[in-house]
Amino acid sequence: MSPDSLLECDRIRWPNVTGLSKNDIVVADRAYGTLPGVGYLMGLQADYVLRVRGSGFSIYDQNEQKIDLLAQFTGLKEGESAEVMAYCLINGRYEPVRFCAFRKDEDSERKGLKKLVKINQRKRQSKPVSDLQQNYNKYIIVMTSLGQTVSCAQVLELYRMRWQIEIAFKHLKSIFRYNEMPARLSENILTWFYGKLLLAALCETMVNTGRFSPSRQR
């Protein structure tokens, strides 16, 4: 199956992903953690760090026997991380995939469960959170093509950086209203965007240098 047909199969989650090539690293959340998506990136020779969903797909050992991914990490304690090599059936072949997991603390687990309840109320007609969802909520599990030269901790840190970018975009949308384009022509939109970006950079610099400290000292 070609990369184009793989993209078509997973068009909902990979609608506008272009320009990727060898040595690029794609970091994305659970919506993109699918086998067609991985196959698409493999076709482009791009690396990836993708969040894993519960029951998203089957995992196999070296003997092509199905295994329980979650069971590989049940011994982890709060704040600990571990990894496991397994195989996934991609394009009709068993391809090696590396999985890295981090055990959440109680507060993060509680927040994640609260979020799951809201998601289920919105998408599953108020169905309760399943046991599988609760168990996966205890961990952050990512799948990656990065080799052993990149440690498990570095893989997880790379994924954590994705969330920091998400927070930055949320701030830009809420404070500077980046999602409200006042123009239609591409030239005008770029001018408006770069002006907003400059304003955000100036505000960030002034806050970080303490220009507005409570004591009024510079």
C-alpha cells in the first residue's frame, strides 16, 4: 500500500500533513497514534513519537503472538518509566515498534479521569468510564521509531514538549485572539499574523525580564 493510499485511509487524522521527509520527527497525540498513520510516516522515512490509545490496535511479540501492552507496565510506580519492544501489523508485515511508558502521579491520574468522564458524556452518550480507560489513564504511553541512542526518558520528554507547545497556542488564541482572522487575502493574513506574533514576543520578553514586578523595580 502506497503512502498516498495510507493517507486516504486515515484522512480524518492526517488531513493536511505534507512536507515531511527523512530525519523529521512527528510528535502527536492519541488522535494520530494509528497504524495507518505510522505506515504513512514509514513510507516517508520520517520518525515519530505518538501517544497510544487504549484498544487502538493489537501488539505482538517476536513469535507473532498477541500480547497485552498494558501488562508490560503494571509494575511501574509513580514517576517511573519503562520501555518494551513489540511488533505491530503494518502494511501486512510485522514491524518492530518501541513503546515507552511513564506512570502518572495521583493528581495527574485524577485530572485525566475527570477529562475522560467529560469525553464519554460528549461522545458516548454518558456511558461510564471503562476499566480499560481507567487503566490506560494511569500511564502516558507513546510509540516511537527512535532507536536506542535516544533513551526512554528522552522520548517521553520529547512528547512532553508537545504539550508545552499546545499550551502556548492556547495562550495565543485566548489572549491575542489568533483564531480570529480579520482578512481573506493571504498577504493580509500574513501581515496580521506576524504583527500578532511580534506583539506576543514583546509581551513575553517584558514579563520574563520583570518589567512589571509588584515592587515597580526594573
